[in-house]
Amino acid sequence: MAHNTAYAISERIGANTVIVDYDLPFGTAGLDFNQDPLNGVVDALGQPDRLDATLLDRMMVRCTDKLSLFAAPATLDTDWDISTEAFEEVTTRIRATAPFVILDLPHLWSPWMRRTLISADEVVVVATPDLAALRNAKNMIDLIRQGRPNDAPPRLVLNQVGVPGRPEIPAKDFGAALGVHPSLIIPFDAKTFGAAANNGQMILDAGAKTKAAEAFQTLAQIVSRRELPAAAAGKPVKAARPAEEDRASKSLFGSLFKKR
């Protein structure tokens, strides 16, 4: 999600963008952009006080004319004991290099994760339509709201909607339980996403006419608050919902996450 959104901002909106993969042991940005995993982000975290524009430029991989990448090393040889202050300093310095910086955050919880989320200009919480994801999304959104009460709430994106045979929480009820209406609903598309991942491509290149490609262009406009140039603008993505979402849902999650 982070990689495709960053690519859409750079290629469709035409803004200089940097993507930072902070999932040091398991990050996939290098794979997704078909780049060798360099140690740029780790080198930056190891010497945050010495960073300047020239050094940062050397550490980044240039994927396109407008998209640069700090890839994760994706290795388990190190325990990655890095201070919260280092993450904060590196993020601040990288933010000065481009109008848009997309942080791909790992699935873990730590003090630096908390600070990063609360200090971000835009937070996009991506969830699948199931109970565990609803619980996790609620905890995260509640925390962010408490930490930044005067800012706009996080944005919610529902991903992998419509997996054949899988019972799902309807998007309407998912959003109602969180008090956040989904900004975008991305339908399940194993073929397009699988082909893109295996070929080191972005969805806009692997499946330019798919609903997923339209969705990433829409998300790029939402988070960047910029319109697509006329030549790149396509049809607006429709939040198509499964038929089950038109029915009232009285399942377990309703009582667990009812807004008070």
C-alpha cells in the first residue's frame, strides 16, 4: 500500500517523493521496486547527527526521476537496537529532502512507532475486513486521536475486500465501529497484486486499467491533497461493496466495538 501510493504520487501527480522502509528485518521495498537492498536507511540511522542533503542523496536509491527509496536491508543478522531519537532525527532530516515522504512502518509496537505516528502529517491505517484487524485498527486510531486531538483523524483503507468464500465485516459497519468512514475500499485481486510483486513492479505498471490502479491514484490524491494532471486523470474509483454490506449486521464485533 505504501509503495504503490508513493509511486502514484510521484508518477501520476508528478511530485518528488521519498519512500522509507522502516521494516528493517523484513521490508519489501527493495523487492517491490526491483532494487538491490542497500543499507542506506541503516547507515542513516547509525549517524543521524552527520546527515545533510548531500549524504542523504548518496544513501538513497533513485527509482525514477521523481521517486527515491530508502530500502530496508531485510536481514536477520542484526538485532537493530536503534534509539527512538535516531528514528525521529532521521525522519525529520529526510522530510526536508522532498515535498512528500512516505514511511512504510513495520507491524510492531515501540516508542519510536508511537512518536512517528503521532507526528506524521497524514496517517493511513490499512486493514482487512476481519475482527482482529478491526480491533487493531481501533486501538491505533484511538491512540492517535488522543495524541493529536486537534488534527484530522487517521484515514482508513480497507484492503483485500471480497475474498471468495471468506466471511467479512461489511465496510459500513467496520467504519461505524471505528468512527472513521473508509476513505477507500480496495477489492481483492490476487492475480494483479501477485504478478506485480513477483515482477518487481507497481500496480500502475502491472495493471494500469485495474480497479486497484484507480484506487492508488485516488489515495495519492487524498494524502497529497493534489489533483491528478488532466493527462493522467482517469475514472474515479468506486467503493464497490459486496452485497452483504447492504444488510444490517449484528455480529460479535458490534458489541465489542460499539462507539460510546
